[in-house]
Amino acid sequence: MKHLQDASKELMEHLIFALHHSMDLKRDGVDPMIPFAVVIKDANKTLKAFAGDTPEYADYMFEKTIKDEDTDFVIYASDSYLTTDGKKYDAVLLKAYDKNDIEIYLVGQKFKPKSGSDNFEQIGNPGFLGTVVNNFSNKENSANKNSTKKKPWWKL
């Protein structure tokens, strides 16, 4: 498994932008936050909202965006929860996709939501939560295309 320092500088810049945008939405009291993605293709950066009935629909639209639009980078943000030391926190989950990386990076940011008497509070720093396999990676796909399938030695 890779670590966040293995991510490209460009991916990190887009991840930080998406993190700041999601925290600004939470600071403004947006709850629930409509899942969104920062989509970068060539030099163009667009913001897409994935409004729907379920979180699964937003996840599906994140993957569909990667497949259908042949993007360079996609940073997806959605509401979530993180548990630390047995305590459950409101959080934003970010998934950072780079077409040239074989993994998608997961980052979480805890916060205390704005309420009637309390102000919004960002809790701690963003945390690296791990990676998942990038099934859309150019590296993985080109490696698969260039390799020839060989029969096992026992199948002549």
C-alpha cells in the first residue's frame, strides 16, 4: 500500500483545493453536503455535484465520471463519519484519483458542525486513511495490454 507522500504534486494540489472547498461548505452550515468532484482534464478544472437519493449513487457517478470522461484527476468529496478512540466524528471523506497512479488515495477531515449555539470547528489535520485499487489507471491498463498471456507450464 502506498502512502500519501507517494501521490503526485499535482494530485495533492487538487486534493487540497477540494478539502478547502468542502470545509468552506461545512463552515457555511451546508448539511448534508451534496457529494461533489473536482474534475481535471487537460488544463480544465470543473466542479460536478452528484445529487441523488443515496451515497451509492454518488459513488457510482464518481466512477462513471472517471470512465466516461477520460479525466486526468478527480477528487471526490462526500459526508462521512470517522471514529477515533471510540468517539464518532462528523467528517468529509475525499477520494483522490490520478490516471497515472495505480491506487486511489483516501483522506478524511473531522469537524464539529455548525449548530444553533456552536460555531463550525475543523478538528485536527486531514488524515490519510489508506488507498484502494485504481481500476481505471493508465499504468495498470497499459501494463495489462503489453503483457502477453502465457499458458502455465502444466498446460502445453
